[in-house]
Amino acid sequence: MIYPALLFDIDGTFSETEETHREAFNETFKAFGLPWSWDRPMYKKLLEVTGGKERIRHFIDGWKPEGGERAIPDIPAMHADKTKRYTALVDAGAAKPRPGVLRLIREAKEAGMPVAIATTTSFPNVESLIVATMGPDGMKMFDAVAAGDVVQKKKPAPDIYLLALEQLGIGPENAIAFEDSLNGLRSAGAAGIRSIMTPSVYTDDQDFAGAFAVMSDLGEPGRAYTHISGWGADEAMVTAEAVRRWAAG
């Protein structure tokens, strides 16, 4: 087995999915008879809390919206409904992979490098996105999938990354995380894993000090990424060979 293993976050990292999530949340609120609508500025603040059910509860507790107390017992059902709406939107093509993601995953697999998912979004959301973007056998590309409510604490706690490492049977020194948010950077860092950051539209104003590398995206042939900080200043794409070289350096 050739290291490092590549561990991918999903929302914002694999794909700019947050707008799709926001649309699904708003559709769910309407279906449950709630006069709530999360606009982009509000949703950006709410993304500081990881996990859909946790985000709804944080909104109720922090914003005190009309119908909030009545909605608290319905949070699990609301989240389940939102997941169905999100997966339907993804199945219809609402989310696309970010530049370089599919290329890098395929390169890594061809090189014999393990590839895994480490995300606090639910497994159905993950599966829907992977199948929609990588085909019906897309999930087979991943050597481990750590997703959803399978850990006690969500990001920025390290639990989901520790689970992924356990599933792969490796130590943190043999892994590189791909993230887009400060919560993700902190989660991976708390697990002892170095991170390559590709800020998303909802996280491009966050401070990623201490990251292994920060760039606009992973790059594609003929479309270089914009280097922001850390490793990769003289590269055009994040390739499997480059990650192995950077990690060894």
C-alpha cells in the first residue's frame, strides 16, 4: 500500500453543495408549515455548526424564530425530509464536482493510494452525490466511508477522521485531508492529519493558518489552481504524485 491516503470532506470540498442543502432546508420548512427561509448570509453563519439536525436546533435556539418551540420535536423528521429533498436535487444534477476532484481520486486509485471520505453529512447525501457524479459504481472507489451520525461528536471534533483512520488501518501521519472550512481544518488537525484546503464560496473568508496547503481548487489540465499559501506554489494541479512528494518533504 502506498501512502499517503487521501481523505475527502464532501460538502464544499468535493462539490459546492451548500446551496443545494440550503434549498432543501427551505423546501422542508415550507412543507412543515414553518415561515422560515434561510438566505445566504444567514446560512453562512449557520454553517459554523456542523450537522443538519444540530444546525436546525442552533437556529431555533439562537434566532428564536416563529414556531421554533413547536418544531423542536420534529427536528429528526424535518432532517429526514430535508435529506430526501437534497438527494432528489442532486440526482437531478444540482451539484457538480469541484475542479480536479475526480481527476485526483482516479490518479490516486491508479497509483494504489487509499482514498476515503470523512464527512459529517449523512450517508444518503454522500451516496447520492457520489453516484450522481461518479456513476453507479462510484462508491467502490473509496476504501473507507466515515459519514453522518456514526460518531459522538461532529467537526471540529476529530471523531470522524479518527473513524476513517481506523477503517483504513493507518495512522494520521499517513493521511492527507482535503477540506474547505475552518471546522474541517480543526477536525483533521485534532486527529493529527495535515490538510490541503480549497475554500468554498461559503468559507473563502476564513483563516486557514497552519494548513499544509491552501489553493483555490485542485486544478485541471489547462486550468491551473490559484496558490494561496503553503505547499504547491510552483505547481499547477494537485496530483497524486505531488501529494506524495509534498507529504514526504
